[in-house]
Amino acid sequence: MTIELSLLITGVSVAAAVYFAIKGSNRAEKADIKNETASLTTVIVKLETIGTGVTEIKTELAKVKNDMQEDHDRLVKVEESLGTLWRRHDELHGMRGEEK
């Protein structure tokens, strides 16, 4: 009878150990899943922030390109006007030279 009792206690102990091991494992898995979810959420938020920053940079770059094109157009007009002024200057200077 003592052997049967000790086997029964051993069996119950083993069953309890297996039960608590499985329960602890499940708890650890749940905690790992929560941590992974939190980390993944953080990464997603940071990626969205980076995406927003990239979009803003693209917008600013488009504005800068537009401003450069406007400056280029203005420079071409100024150079054309300067060429016209030099021609007029040469014509007036030539007329004065002939009168003298």
C-alpha cells in the first residue's frame, strides 16, 4: 500500500508539474506576443512618420524646382534686355561719334 500511495503521489506531482509548466509557457507566449505587438506598432508608427517626412521633402523639392525655373526665366529676360540695351548704347554711342 505504501508503494501504491507513493506512486499515486508521484503521478499527481508529475501531472501538476506538467500542468503548471504548460500554463507558464502559455503565459510567457502571451507576454511575448504582447511585446512583439507593441514593438511592431512602434515600428509602423515610425515608418508612417518617415513616410510623411519624405512626402514633405518631395513637396519642398518641387517648390524649389519651380522657383529655380522662375529664376531661370527671369534671368533669360534680363539677359535679353541687357543685350537690347547694349545695342542701343552702341547705336547712340556711334551716333555721337559721327556728329563730332
